Amino acid sequence: MARKTPKETRVNVNYLFIALAFVLAISQISLISAATQADFDQILQPLQTVYDLVKYAATVISGIVMLFSGITYIMSGSDPGKREKAKNMVMYVIIGLIVIWAAPFIVDLILG
């Protein structure tokens, strides 16, 4: 009986991994098709909690940044560079808040 070369052994191992991945994918598809909406809601509940925590933390941080940018604007005097920097900070904070708070509505719109 002839010994297998390392290349042949690697090919056999690759086929084994491909077959294993295929079996796992098929099993996941069958589990997904068997799941109900209540199961998905139960799975997504911790993610929603984390998202809410991040959303409210970002809102608090953005309030602090808005306060800082307002103080920077007031204290800028006649320096147009500092004024422009403060205006840009406010604009970026507002855009960030819109993105954070609108994300669930956009996802719901896309998913129907």
C-alpha cells in the first residue's frame, strides 16, 4: 500500500472541512426555518438592550460635546478658526445623533 503524500493529505482534510461546513450550514438553515418570530424577538432582546445603552450614552456624550462647542464658540472672540471649529463640532454632533436615533427606523423600513 502506497503512502499518501502531504499534498494528498491536505486535499483530503480540505474536503473534510468543506463537508463539515456544508453540514453545519444546512443544519443552521433548518433551524432558522423552524424558528418563529417569538424566538427571534427573544434572541434580539439582549442586542436591543445593548443598542439602547449605547444610544443613550452617545446622547449624553453628545450633550457634553455640544456644551463644550458652545463654550468654545463663545470664548473664540474674533478668531474665525475657533468659531469654524465650534460650528463643525455642532454639525458633526447633530449628524451623529440623527444617525444613531434613526438607525432602527431605517432598518424597520428596509425589512418591511
